[in-house]
Amino acid sequence: MKTLPLADVKARLSELVNQVEKQHDQITVTRNGRAAAVVISVDEWESLRETIEILSDIDTVAAIAEARADIERGDVYTTEEVLAELAARRRGE
């Protein structure tokens, strides 16, 4: 993550927006030597919002924790097992 003073960001805004958008960089903007803002791409922003939304849902967090515990116990299905089960369901078994 780059850190730039506000004056530099103002002078190079178009260039920096292109950089953030294409290279997924993040830029911390400082004012009077202190962090004041962060410039990120829309994709990065949407990803962060989605992550916050997921982590704010207690049921989803519990389901993720349960899935991780299943994986640690080895309580998982192989791709072949899943495909066989789906095929059996399609046949009405």
C-alpha cells in the first residue's frame, strides 16, 4: 500500500485512479502527515462490503465454522461421491 500526501494525490488523481483500478493498489492519503483516507478500486470496495456483510450474519459465520470443523475431521465428500449422488438423484434413486 502506498502512502501519499493529499497534494500529490490531487496532482496525480487520474493516474492514481488508473493504477488502483488496474493493479488493485491501495493508496493511503495523508493530510498534515496523518492518514486521512484510502483510495481503492470499486472491485476492492465491493469485495470488502461483501465480506463485512457475510461476517455480520451470525448464521453464515456459524455455517463456515461448522464446515471448517467438518474439514478438519475429514468429514467431507470427494468430487466423485458428489457426482454419483447427483446422478442417483436424477435417476430417482
